[in-house]
Amino acid sequence: HQGLIARQIKRRNGLTKQDKTAPKFPDLLRRDFTAERANPRWVGDMTEIPTAGGKLYLATAIDLYSRRLLGAATGLHPDADLACSAITMAVAARGGVDAVNGPNWREDESQRVIFHTDRGSTYTAKSFTGLCRTLGVRQSMGRVGSCFDNAAAEAFFSSLEWEVLSRHRFADTRHAQAVVLEWCYGFYNHTRRHSSAGMMAPITYETTALNREAA
């Protein structure tokens, strides 16, 4: 007997609260979580991270092409401001609105990046929908209560839960923020291999593709 104990994976608490008066957006992905190049399709979601000093919340924006985490915003409230921070980070990480969408996105809606989320009030709030219009982002939403409609975003949180949250007991939100963001931008983007990215880390996958195009 080696005294081995299996790690307990806690079920992720759903943060989706609908505003039934807010406008809804169609599901533009239809569970097709693939992309042939960077930027046409992103997904995002929000989760809570428990600490001894209160809860920290994490909002994400992930490129389906490489599974690269473009935006990881943390805050004390799971609100539209946090969602706005994540999508703003994502656009900045890709070099700005025109770099994301191409020069003709204002005239051609089909050129705009799709950002797929759940139907939570966070993503239907006026501040978020207005920011998306400003950034040239087309919103897409899955059905209520179906984790499969946003499976790629859910998969990221499953990895976070297994590889980080189940191994740590955070003293406070600042401690949690430091550990989680180091994993997100360090290990996840630069080291962690993904089957959907040719068993490469997201940054490596993108770099390899760029080198191949330049050759």
C-alpha cells in the first residue's frame, strides 16, 4: 500500500444566468470547433476559482485554430466588464481589429471573427454586445444548458481544473490569480500539447504554420 489518493475533481459551477429580455444571437458554429487559420473562430466562457479569501473569476477567449488562449481576464465579479476585458485582450493579442478581421470587415460581415459563448447575461449585456460591434466581433451562442454547444471552451476549464485547481489550495484571490495566469499564458500556450493542434502547443503550432507559409 503506497498511500496513494485519487485527486477529486469538483464539478464546475455554472455561471450562466439568462437575461430573457436581452437580444439572442444564433449559433454560428453548430458544434464545429475547427478553424483552418487563425482568427475566424474564437470561443469563450467564464468560471469561478475558489480561494480561502473569496472567489476569483476567470473569463477566456480561445482561438479554435490552435487552441491558443488569447484572453484570460481575472476579477472578483463574473460580470460583463470581465467578459469585455477578455475579448479586448484577445483582439490586442492578435494585433488589433484590422489584423483580426482584415481591412474590409466594415463592409463585409463575413470577414469578422466569430466569438462563441453561452447565452448568459454576461454576454448579452449592452456593454459587451456594444464592444463586440466596435471590435468587429460577430457573436454566436449555443443553447441554454447544453455544454456540448460550447465544448471547446468547457475543455479548457476541464484542463485547468485537473492540472491546476485540483492541486492547489489558494490562500486568497491574488495567490490564485498568479498561479492560474502563469499556467494559462506559460504552460498552456507554450508547452501543453493539443490533439486538435497536431499534438503541439498552441504557440508552436502557429509558429510552425507561419514558417511553412513563408517557406
